[in-house]
Amino acid sequence: MKIFDRLERRRNWSEDERLILDQVQRLADEVIAPAAEHYDHTKEFPHANVAAINDLGLNGLFVPEAYGGFPGSFRLYLAVVSILAEACASTGIIYATNFHAMKPLIDFGTEEQKQRLLPRLAEGALAALAITETSAGSDATGMKTRFTPDGDDIIVDGGKIFITNGDQADLILLFGKWSEIEDARKAISVLVFEKGAPGFEVIRLEDKMGHRASSTAAIAFDGCRVPRANLIGAPGDGLAILLASLNKSRPSIAAHALGIARAAFKDMVRYMNDRRQSGRRVIDFQGNQFLVADLATELAMAENWLDYVGAVIDDGEGDFGLEASMAKMRASDLAMRMTTEAVQMHGGYGYCRDYRVERLMRDAKITQIWEGTNQVHRQLIGKSFAAK
């Protein structure tokens, strides 16, 4: 793994960043990874892992200092997500969803909203991002959730599906349509829904292929009253806010996918060095060496590209949507290929739960689907090259 050690050294982390990463790695090795199999088997929400993450104050990495955080670079945040996901994909996405959900509040919220809500996040509150509905998947304009203004309140009616942390979240970034705007695109608006409002209900928790310890909920809103003060931006600003937020959450999903891919690569190489067939180690067969060479190269290239995207965002570039799509698409495709090949190299053992690669393969699949399916990303990237 020397090539990856050299790649890591070239990232030139500061002393403070290195200290944080070392603490996160220790947490991943000593607390999160040893419990991952248990949580996957029982489907229990990993409250102990979340508590340990909060003890390190990791939500503070993306919360401004004025609201209780100790903000680091976006590159640092991505590295933390990758380390956590390598140890336990469920725990990694629970943590990353806090960023996905509340970054729009940080970027677009009013000073009053930030002062009131962000300290809760810095202290360890869980968040959820609620966009998807039965009628609105890749096309968010199909959503039916309705926001009706009523004096100082907004009345929320509707439902969302496939919501990570949906049953656990203290704060939900909720997208819906403003009742007084007819245009389907222009009506999309966004608010922060706080846990405890009457009329909110968790309909069910999904029984999933992977990420089994990360709760994925169908939720409903029946006449829920939300203070108008929780509306982010103006009525109709939601679609622009949604697209801007996805551009930052997609690199986060790429980091998550690369954590899974890295875990699978390490397990595969370790097994190929230990397992012997016909008197030779599995890795000594030339065809298998070719496979390892291809996967190692793809992993190095994907990690380098993600580091580049993180640097672009840290430098304040405003237009990085295509770079984000490339990172998410390539990392998630690699996670699926890497885990599939890792299972293959383990032979029959890889198909059994005695080895981690079985879980990693199940965890990898969703990374090609959420935050925009890879078909959508290929279309976005491909059409950008069409002459105007």
C-alpha cells in the first residue's frame, strides 16, 4: 500500500488537520469498525457511534465558528467522511447527512436562523434532507408536499420517502411547493422542520440491502405548523438552493463511496496474499495481478480527483457542478466494481457473512443511486460538451 501512503503524504495536511484525522482514524479503528458487523446484522441505529462522533465534535468541522463550530477545509471534511465510511458505511452516511442537510442553512440562511439552529448542530444534533417522494425522484419538480402560508406559520402537508436519518433527525431540511405559486419549478421552497411538531409521523423504516444500520424512513406531514421564520430564502427559492446543495453533497457521497472501495481493496489484497491455490498465492497468478493493477490505479485516480474537487471548492470557485458529478459517478462506480471483485477473489467465502466483503458489496450499491443516479450524472456530463 506504499503508493497510497505516498498519495496521502502529498495532501500536505496541516498539523491541526493531521491531529484531527489521527483522532478520527483512532475512533474508526477502535470503536466504529469493531461494531460494524453487529449493527449490520441487528439493523440497530448506531447511537453509540454517533455519540462517539459527537464527543470529537465532528459536526463542528462544517459549522462556522460564530455558531459553535471549528470549521476546517472541505478537503478535511471529505477525508473524515471517507475514514468513517471505510469503518462502517452506515455510520459514515449518518454523519455525512448532517452536512448534506444543514449546509444550505449555512450558505443561504439568515443570521437569525443560523444563531438559533446551528449551535444545536455543532453540539451533535442529527439532521435529515427531505427531497424524494413517490412522484419525485431524479426529477424534484414532481414533488407534491405543500407549504401553505398562514400568518406567522407555514402549514406543511405531504410525505417523503427514502429519508436518511428521517426518524432520528432533530432538524429536517424539507423541500415542498408554495401553495400560492402555480409553476411547478418556481413553487419549490425550503424550510427547516424541527422535531416535535404535531402532525409529523414516521410511516415506516425501509428494510434495505445495505447500510442496514442507517435508518431510511418514509415520513408524513399532516397539517404541521412551522414558524415562517424557518423558511430559507423566499418562497420559490427552493430549486436553486437544492441544486447548489447537491453540488456540495455529491463530493461527500464520492468520499463515502471511496471509503467503501478502499476497505474492499485492502481486504481483497490481504486475502489474495494469504490464500493459496495450486501451491501458489492467489495474488501470484498473472491475471489476478492485472486485476489488482487496474483497481489500484482507478482508486488512486479517483482519490486524486476528489482531492482536486475539494480544493476547487475550498478556493471559492462557484461553478463546480460537473466536477462534482464526475467525482460522484466515478467513485460510486468504482465502489461497486471494487466490492464485486473483492467478493470474487474471496471465492465462496466472499459470499458468506464471515468476511466483510459481503457487507461492503451490499453497502456499495446505493452509492450509484442516491444524490442523483449515475445515469443522470452521465447525462449532465455528456451534454455539457454539446455545442451551443
